[in-house]
Amino acid sequence: MKLRVTALLATLVALAPVASAQLNTTVGPATVPLGGELSITFSNDTPSLNGVSMSWLRVRDANNVIVYSDTNFELAATIGPWGWTGFTWDLEGDNGQPLPPGTYRAEVKSDFGLTSTFHRFSIVDGAAGLVFEGTPVLYGPFGTGLSERNFYLQSPNDPGAFYFLLGSFTSAVGVPTCNGTFPLDPDALFVQTLTPGAIFTKSLGTLNGQGRSRAPRFPIPQDPSFIGIDVEAAFVVLDPLAACPVVRISNVHSMTIVG
């Protein structure tokens, strides 16, 4: 299947009434590496049950030509309070061939087919891609425990390599490295994330055989003062034995903590 459904967390199929409010939709990474995949996540950031019906995914290229359209696929689920669900798309066009590098726009129709959301992304050969699957929310599923939604790291050219995920409040200047500029600013949050696991759990690790990892998470304390804070994240692929240990640098993923 071109669309691979993944139960990211606590998808509850229930007989209870379902809220009709709009779910939050996250699509990324903004820079998808050639050989990677696009992640689509629906987040229920409310204390109510909520529903999602993914009526279609439609992708257009820079010339507004439809290169992929699946209007028969439906993801119908009832998501518990502060839960989420999603799927990935393998970047293959309607002809079954991988789409070439370029700029694209994805249309995702969700929330029982009532609305469409539009998301621009680029496919880049040799890139590393980062997305946070969902929105960073204070509460865990059903309002209990920490919220620990995950990041999704991709660098298909670097299977088994080390990664280091970092964060900051801004990304205006960046930090120079031996292989380009790391895009996060060296602010207080950046300094904290230099200690592995201090802010993002499993922020230092290894990519799998496909050059991917969903291990890093963002546990947010249930403190309302965190609501509205903007957080930036990016990761670097490392080779500690190389003359320049910085192999590849990902895109920045921007997010705002909600509650």
C-alpha cells in the first residue's frame, strides 16, 4: 500500500459520542529526503473524544499538476482525549514511480471530510528530514501522565549513523559547523539540549537500517505556563571518526506548545 496507516498512540474505537471540532493536522517534514516518506498526523488536543476521516491525500507539483491522488482511502477512527493517529506516504506518484526532487503541495482532507488543509514540502536528494508527529501538548492520552509524542528523523543516506537532536527558542542565525550552519540559535534552550535527554528523551542515538528513528520524544510537564511557548528543533547526523564529524543537518521543525 502506498499509504501506510500507523497507530501512533491510543486510537480508541468507541460507541461514545464524538466531537466534531477540527483536529490539528501535522504534515512533514518540510524537507523530505529522497527515499524518505511524508508523515501525516491527526492530533486531538482536547479532553473530548474526537473523530477523523482521511478522505484523501492529493499532491500537486510546482506547476499545480496533480502527481498523486488517492480519493478512495479512508482512515476512520475515534481518538481519545489528547490522543493521535496518522499514516505515512512513500513519495510514489500515481505512476508508481518515486517523485523527483522538487517543491510540492499536499492536500489532506480530514475531520469527516469537512475541511482540507494544505502543506508545502520539498523533496531533496541527500537531505535529512525532521517532523514532530502531532502537536506538543501538555497532557498525555486521556489527560494522565506526561505527553510524549515523538519526533520522526529521516536520513536515508545514513543508515546506522549517530544522530543528535537539539532544540532552541529561535532559529534566526544558527551555529557554524565544519559542514554548513546548524540552523538553531545558541540560546538557553539550545544549551540545555546539549545534554542528551535533558529536554528531548533519546535525543542522542542511532538511525535504523533505513536511516530513520522515532525514538526521540518531547515530555512536557503539565504546567500551564508552558502553553504558547515556541520551540524549534533540528538534528545532525554524526560520524565521530571523520575529519568533519558533521555528516548532515536536518531542516528546522517549528512548533508551539498547546494545552
